[in-house]
Amino acid sequence: MTDVLQTGSAGADGATQERLGMYRTGLEAFQHAPWLGWGWANLGNAAAELNPAVFAAEAGTAFMYHNDVVNFAVAGGIVGIACLVVLLLAPVVGAMASLRESWFRIRLYCCLILSTGYAIFGLTDSTLGYDAPTTLYAFLTAMVLGAFREPATPSGGDRAARP
């Protein structure tokens, strides 16, 4: 790990070398279009244009950089990174905006774990931006914020309270 961080090379570890190449190419692509990026449909085109020796075959394909921050940076630039941050913070903000009743801490804890987990998993693969994990993230956020709360008690004038 120390060698990779100091030298930027993984030696004979081909998989790590390939990931580092993706990250370097992604950083270069971000530097070419820092504000609005290349667009989601052009991730492969950006890689092929900036590093044709390695990624020429990725032009026009559904390519990803195996890192959410890099994917969002290349696809949407600074705006894309801001969107990723908003997506990752949304469950926590939702929990903080909810009622402070007996389930509040459980909601907040679950939302913190959900956001932190997706942020960490996104460092080595594509989580947000890929259909299944993104759908699961939205569904789990809705479940945590909607299900973990005290049952509603009907008021005196509510029809549900009458026999």
C-alpha cells in the first residue's frame, strides 16, 4: 500500500495497475472539462481520447472508472462532484429534518451507515450511477425515513378515532 501511494505504481499487480491507470486517465479527463464534464455517455470516449494506448477499445462503450468520485467528475465535472455529495448527504439531511421522537437516533444511525457505506464502496467500484445499487440506495433511504417512526395516534376529531 505504501509503495503504491509513494510511487503511483503497483509493480506486478496487474489489477491494481489497471485501476491506477483508470484513475489517472479520469483525473486527466476531469482537468480537460472541469466544470460540466464530458457527459455520462462519453466516459469511454474520454478514456479512449486521453489514453488511447490502453483504452482505445472503450470509445463508444458503457465504460466506468471503477470509482464514483472519478465517474461523477468525468461525467459532470465540478457540478457532478457536487451532485454526488448531495446524493450521499441526502439520507442524513432527511434524518436530521425528521421529528425528534424515540426513533430519531435509529433513523439517523441507519442513514449515516447507508451514506458512509455507499461513499466507501464507491471508492473501488461504481455504486451510485449504476442502476441496481442506486435503486437500492433510494429504496433503503425511503424505508429508513418512512418506516422507523412512532405510530400515528388519531386526534379526537379524526374519523379514524371513532368506532
